[in-house]
Amino acid sequence: MPSGRTHDSITLWSLPLIAGLTFARTQSSSLTLCIAGGYLFSGLMFGPDLDIYSYHYKRWGWLRWIWLPYRRSMRHRSFWSHAPIAGTVVRIAYLLIWVGIFGIGGGLASAIACQLIGITNDWSLLAQQWFSSSRLFFEQSSQQYSTEAIAIAIGLELGALSHTCSDWMTSTYRRAFNQRSKKAAKSAQQPSLPPDLLPSSSNNDPMKPSFLEPPPQTRREPQLPPFRRRRDDGIGR
């Protein structure tokens, strides 16, 4: 896989292209800003590599701990982290859960603090009012800025796709290169026979039955006759 710096270079060099194509297509500066901002944020901090200890994870600073449950529950390069659309949707939902937890906790803590310093006599009533106003604000914002929200989601998905595609292309190239190297090494290890020792084409015919082939001829070494003493030698002595 490419390194973190390589992914950053791909994101930064392709950002003008994304912004230019978006503006040429939409003729809207706000939508171009939303898509380009989402693309940059996804490429630098919100990409698929949040499931490991990566550049994306470390750039969250002291908030990186919120991604620990995500890292421990996701296998690296799994479907729910690196798949198109699905990985981005899971990360957005996960981040919105933490935003809700921080919002609820901050509202409760602020209401209790207001009661302690004497601003209100009932912190639960104040917290309920804050939660109602916050819910109304999010409902109105989602209806008023729905197009911008979709543009941000598209930018986040494009940033994740650039990361996934670069990983896939690099892995495919390395796999093909390793297979080619193994084949070259294997062919270099096999000894080449001289032409006179190569089997003839008639013996290598796969359609020829084996019982029609002549038996292999073995070369026998000449044997000397057994040694016997001559009678003449015995008589002469």
C-alpha cells in the first residue's frame, strides 16, 4: 500500500482538479467549497485508514481516542471501512454519535453549572429547553442546507475513493510484479538441456498409446569370461 505521505500528495494534487470540475459542473461557489472541503477533510483526516494507527488517526490530536472503538471493531481494509459508500456512511454515523454524546453531556454539565452558580433553580428544566432548541435548530438546518449537506457527503466519498483506488492500484501492480519475478526466478533455476539430449517429438505425442511405444533400450557393459587355468599351464609347471 502507498504510504501516508503518498496519500497526502494524491489528495493535495488532485484537489484543484476536483474543485475545477465541480465548479464547471455546478457553477456554484458554495457547492464547490463544500465538495472540495469534504474531499480535503476525507483525504487528510477522515479516510478509510482510521481503522489503524495511521496519519489520519494521529491528526485528530487529543481527540484521537474517540476512534479507538472504531479501530478495535474494524478489521483493516474490511468492507465496513474501505468499501465505497459503505465505509463513508459508517464513519459519518460513528462521528455523529460522538457529536450527540458531546452535545448531551455538554448540555447537562452546563445546566448543572448554571444551577450551582445561581442562574437557575432547576437545572433539568434548563437542560430540557436547550435540548428542544437544539433539536429544532438541527431540523431547520437539515431542511435549509440539505443540498450543501449532500455536497459535503459527496466530497467525503470522493476523498475515500481516491484512497481506496490508490491502494488497489498499488496492490495490483505489486502482485503482478511479484508473480513475474517468481516466474523469472523459477525459469532461471531450471537447467537447460542440450539439443541432442532433448526427447524427440514422436515420444512426446500425448495421443499415442503407451503400449505402442518401444521399450527403452539399455546398454549392457561387455562381460569378460570367467578366468580358468589352462591344463597346459598346470602340466608345464
